[in-house]
Amino acid sequence: MLPIINSKPNICKYIDIPIQHISDNVLKTMRRGITKRRTEEVLDRIKAEVSGIALRTTLLVGHPGEYEQDFEELKSFVEQYKFNRLGVFTYSHEGGTHAGTLEDHVAAEIKAARAEEIMGIQHDISFMHNQALVGSEQKIIIDRIEGDFYMGRTQFDSPDVDNEVLLPLSSGYLRLGDFVNVRITEAEPFDLIGQLL
């Protein structure tokens, strides 16, 4: 798929890969069937083969078997790979699953603190990515109106979970579903502000 994504202008350069974790210890306990090394090989290949690709992932903290060293490894991974978009969930015990048979040894406060720490790292990474877009021209789709703004998103953003581009209603009449070209004028950690071209 990568050569096609790279060469076709009608395919978004956006891939969502729910990695969950990077520690081999935790990946084995999760029964993910992949290792840290293989995950890094896949990510490196995607970045090498698709120019300008945006990568999104979802992580899970506090899984049974996640110890402090596993969490530190996850933090280092997030800092190294600098995902364009990233979400974090805390583990909750679910009956009828393999993990549900394991001891849920990570306290709820620790899970919450770990999730907050990862999102703190991602906050800075996202702001860096967004700052790099200031001055660029982006094609966005208009999703909705909120307050004094049209709310849109670029090809690098999934609905409801990723960045949005705010475009003042004073830009003129636009319909929901319209594609428009904008210049990014400001960047916040998780949103962009644009001017209609």
C-alpha cells in the first residue's frame, strides 16, 4: 500500500496504527504478537516510503505486567517517534479476556498519572508539528459550525479525535462537506487557525 499512498493525490497521507505499548514485556503479556523491534521497523519503513505521512497511534497504560521500567520505555518511544497524533487510555479489567485473568496490580492513580504524563509529552510534540504548519497552505473539509467558526480538518486528521482547523464564519458562506484551501495563520497544541484563500 505504501507506494500507492505516496503516489496518489486522492489518498490521505494518514495512517492510524494502534500500537498499545512498546515494551516487549508488556506486548507479550498483551498477546500482541509483535515486538518492539518489529514495530520500529514498520514505523521506519512507513516514514521512509511515504513522504509527508502523518502517523497516529493509541497507547494503553497500566496493563497488568506494566512496571515502571516498561512505562519509562514507552515514554522514550513517544519522545523518539514524535507521532503526529496520539491518544492514551488507561487499562480497566474486563472479564472474559486474557488480561482479566491477570492481577490488576497498577493502582488507578498511577494509571491516570501515566496517561497524563504521556499526553504532556504529546502536547509538546503536537505543538511542534502544528507550529511547522504555520504559513502553509492546506486543503480542509468543513465538518461543522461552532460559535464563530467553521470547523474543518486536514487530510492528516480523523474526525472527532484529531486536530481541527478553525476558520472564521466571516470568511463567507461555506457548506458542510465543502473542500476549501486555507493558509494556516496560527497554531495551538491541538488545533490550527486558518484563513480562506
